[in-house]
Amino acid sequence: MSIFRKIVFFGAFVFFLLSLIPNLLNYKNHLVFFQKIKEAYEKEKKKNIELKTKILRQKSVYELEKNIRNNLNLTRKNEMVVLLPPLKISPSPTPTPFLSNWQKWLKVFWE
């Protein structure tokens, strides 16, 4: 009976060992997956905090007043409005090198 018991325990040991090996091999893949999920979570958490602070800024009285004054073109008492024309950016002309006629002919034949 003890030989039968040893064979059963050995068979159970081999079975558990064979079922454990794939899990150990996939551990690294699961670890990388969880790190990516953690990074995504931290990124979304940071974005959430930024959005909450933006909401608080939008709700403040001073920010609300500023938005109303800018959008409706209103001013406070004793405030002066200065309107500036938009800047016009013109491209600068590219300088063309001035060559005399004999230099142009030289360039045609030898370059």
C-alpha cells in the first residue's frame, strides 16, 4: 500500500508542477500588463485633477467676470479699452545674387 501511496503522491506532485509552469511563464506578461494599466490610471488621475481645477477656476467670480467682459466686450467703470490692429506678417523677399553678363556666361559653360 505504501508504494501505491508514493505513486499517487508523485503523480499529484507532477500534475501540480505541470499546472504551475505555464503560470510562472506568463507572470512577466501579466506584470507588464499591470504596469501599463497602472500608468494609464495615473495619467487619467492626473487629467481628472486638472479638469477639476479647471472647473473650480471657471466657477470663481473673478474668472466669470473676466469671461463675461471679454465675450460681451464690456468694461469696468474707469477702464480704458485699447484696440490694436492684427499683425500682418509679410514674407521677406529672397535676395537674388547680381551677376554680370560675363559671369552668367561662365556659369552656363563651365558649371
